Amino acid sequence: MPIYEKSVRMLFRDLVQDLGIQKGEIIDKQRVHSWFKEKYPLIKTGTISAHIMLLSINAPSRIHHSIDQNGKDDLFYQIDGKRFRLYDSLSDPNPIYVKSKESEVIIESADENVIGENEFAYEKDLQNFLSKNLNLIEKGLTLYREEGISGIEFPVGNRAIDILALDKNRDYVVIELKVSRGYDRVVGQILRYMAWIRKNQADMNQKVRGIIIAREITEDLILACSETHNVDLFEYNLSVSLKKIEQPNY
């Protein structure tokens, strides 16, 4: 339910009109956030950032949110991580509404990109599966959703959380995925995401914790996480069962 009388999507239309943004004019994220802070201070930073992605016709992460494919959500064209302009239907490419095969490939460092037996081929596959089966991780865990915004690829600054969820107590859970090995350097990454959510998204009474999921959790990662008490580690394991289909005799 919207905090104000209008939804955040509608408020973005008001932003364009109020700031007098013209065709071809570049607007940066800071200007957007400043406008919302002045006019609608109760709307959270993460919610605003996620809506910028949803409303940008060429932002790959918009597919994870509820998009109006009739054009109502086609407002911006993303120039880079910080700058946008109004969408021009005459010169810009067609808006992204569904996932393309090219967007599924995640490039990691060479030592993490070797896919072994019993591993997901792509991090996106693991993300897609777990986002629909969060109870496998923890009972009562649900995907974060707000005004059509999804917790998949939730923007935190110029980066994105793999999965942002809420537990049974409505506290935030930041989930970081690695298709292969989980190394100790992922600790700094997830702690940064957790701190961002605590500062920009969580209410005063909401806690924030993290979960790292990988095919193999290294000893270095276990050691690194021993210094923090709010990051849990999980290893995933795949299993396949076969059922023979009897064919009729002709």
C-alpha cells in the first residue's frame, strides 16, 4: 500500500513535471533522491532506487519487478549507473520486459567460474530457484515486495543484492549467492549490503542479517564469518530423480 496518496510510480511522473525535465536532458540519481527527500521524505532510498530501475526501459533488472507492458512504466533511458534521461520511443531501443538469454550469464573470476558436477550453470538459475523456494533456506522467509518492487536484484547504491528477503519477524535478510565456491572476500560484500539496508531501508526496530549460499563454503570463509554473528553460511546440493515413461506397443 502506498505511503502517500499517490504510488511511487505516479510520483515519478510528478517529479518529471515538477522539475521541468525536457527531452534529452540528463538527470542523475542524486537529483531524484533530493526531490523525494524534500517532497516525500517517508519514501525510502531503496524504494526510490528500485523504481528508477523499474522505470528505465533498458535496465536489465527491471524484469524482476511488476512492469506494465503497455508503456506506463517506460519513463527513463539509463545512460550509466548514475545518469538517466527521458525515454524516446522514436530513437531508443525497444523496452525490456522479459529476460533475454544473454542477460542470464554471470561472469566471475576464473577460479569461481568452473562449473562442476552438481552445480547450477548460472548464478541467475540459482537465484531464480531460491527466490521461489525461500522456505528451503528458512521457514517463514519471504521475498521482499513493495508497490510492485521485488527483492531480486534489489539496488544498493550502484550494486545489487542477489535476494532481499524478510523473515518471520519482518526483519531484513540479505542473501548473497555463489554458484561455486564461497571465498572470504564475499564477507566484505555482504556486510556492505547489510549496512546499506540498515541505513537506507530498515525501520528503527528492524534487524538486518545476512546469508551466504554457495556450492562449497571454504575454510577461509568460515574463518572470516567467525568474527561476525549475523551472517549464516549454507551449501546447496542438487539431486535429480528419473521416472521412466512407459511407451505403448503398436
